[in-house]
Amino acid sequence: MRPTLATISLSALRHNLSVVKKHAPNSQIMAVVKANGYGHGLLNVAKGLSKADGFAVLGINEAIALREAGYRQSITLLEGVFSADELHAVAQYQLQIVVHQREQIMMLKSATVETPISVWLKINTGMNRLGFSPSEFAEVYGLLNDCRVVSNITVMTHFANADQAQGVSRAYSRFQAMLGHLPVKQTLANSAAILLHPETHADWVRPGIMLYGASPVTGQSAAAFGLQAVMSFTSAIISIQTIAKGDGVGYGHLFVADKPMTIGVVACGYADGYPRHAPSGTPIVVNGKLTRTIGRVSMDMLCVDLTELPDTKIGSFVELWGGQNPVDAVAEACGTVGYELLCAISARVPLKVIDGEG
Ligand SMILES: *Cc1c(COP(=O)(O)O)cnc(C)c1O
């Protein structure tokens, strides 16, 4: 069997959930499991995060899959419904919905469903993506309150700059000024705000990336926050080449050796979700030792420098990212964030779930 594999640790998920709890002991936790659980497999991560108070996804099919797997906690659609007909399944499966624009209020107003629906009213405090402006709040809150099917309203916002030290102060004070003394439940904090801005924790926190053991804050490692990598993306050496000074490696000969070298070929490429734009020098671990990638990543393979790793053999273990090589370090070399790499793991990579350290 091709050795390329992503191993998903349930114990790391449970540990990272406990880190959220430690930071926000008085808040309920809505575990964000969108994008197939950030690439880890929706039902895999739900299993590791089964103690969360709720789950959040985007597609109604993901929400139904969680219900049908037996999860009883709240399940929220983060972009709400896209058309009125989805409200039937929302009611049937007792899902909750974000309401971020007026068409969604109209859908609720004319809904014929019998079961009450809990909604999350989204306010735009400066991200300028989804949500009503604070000046519309009183009106739309009233409209929702008057909807026969709406049973419960939690007010929500999402920060544009929660990863920066002073990044939420403006949005946070706008939100508080808007609410005044209205006794409503609130949710504001994603992972970065959970870790950096405790004043924003409120009734519900919405962790995503930190549950998967990657850092939401560029330049600060996940380990420094006490988080454990959940995914270990691994493969093996399938070929070893010795090359002379001046020899090129891979497509376009992007890398040219400036000395005699030993090169290993790893059975992993961009069709597996490893980024094609990873430059030569991207960190990678072979047999537990840190080395670097060499040349252009191809569809099914990439090359690594084995010149200083003479013990490497065909079949030697390679960690592309995981507990030994943080996904954030790989992402930084590629000019992106851990989020993108985790989500991009492709469908041909088998996901193997383990309960312990593995
Ligand atoms: C994705 C998402 C989150 C989780 O964000 P992280 O940075 O991964 O913690 C929280 N809230 C909303 C509305 C989201 O879309």
C-alpha cells in the first residue's frame, strides 16, 4: 500500500478541548468542525470533541451527518440557510442557524415549519463580510423576535484581527455599546480571541484551529499555547539518488546541487495536499531528524535532502507535518497558515484514527 497517510489523534483533540476549557471556564464551547473538520474528517473530530457543548459547520449535509451519527448537542450552520427549503431539514434535525442578512429573516417569517428554531444573529463589527451593522441591530432583533418559529436568539460577531494584541478593542466596544444592558446571550471569540482576549469569551466561544493543535497567531507556536498536533501527515522514502555538483532535481530543475548530495524521494505530492508552492528548504522530518525539501513539489512526489542523514533507507519514515514538524512551520515556509494546509489534505490520503499517542 502507498505509505502516505494522515493519522488523527483523538487524545490530542480531547487535550486541546481541555485547553479551551481552561482558558474559557465559564463559556460553553461550540467546536468549529467545518471544512470536514479542518481536513481531519468530520466524524473523526466529532468523536474526539464529543464533550463539546455544540458543533458548527457550513453545509446542511454536514449537520445532518452529525445528527445521524447520534450527536445530541447544538449544531449550528455558520452561514445559515441558503434557501427557504433548507428550513425544513433545519427544523427536522433541530439544527440552529446564523442569520446574517434580511433575506434569511424573510425566509423565517414565511416558514411553515412547526418546530421552533434557535438562531444566532450575526453583527458586523468591522470584518465587513457577514452580518448586520450595529445600527440595524435593534430593528432586526425585533423582526426576529416577532418570527413565530424563532425560539431563541444569541447575538454573535466575528473578529477581523483577533490574532493581534490590540486587534479586538474597537470591534468589542462597538458590540458592547450596541447591546447596552439587553440581557441576551453572546458569542464573539474564535481561537485567537480565546487565547489572547479573555474579555471576549462571553456565553459561547467558537474554537476552530486550536482544537486541531495549530496556532491561530502567526509567530507564536501551538506548543507555546500547550496545544498538541492532532494530524500527523506521514509517508516514506521510496527512492534514493546520489547526485553530483551541478545536477538538477525535479521538474524545471528548480534546485541545482552546489556539491555532491544524496536526495530522497518521498511518496507525497500536491495531489495529496502538500503545497506545490513549498520552496526548497521547507522543513520536513525523516527518521525523526529535521531536514529540508529540495526542488519542485510534483503531483505524487517530493524530494528531500539526505546528505546529512546517511542512515536513511528505502521505507524510512517521513513526517510532512505533525508532532515532530509543526504544520505552522511548514506553512510559514510556504507563506501561508496552518489552516490552509490542514484543510487541503486531499481525498486520496487515508485518515487513520488513533486514540492515544500513536
Ligand atoms: C471558522 C470560524 C471560527 C473558528 O475560527 P478559528 O480561527 O479556526 O478558531 C469561529 N467562528 C466563525 C464564525 C468561523 O467562521
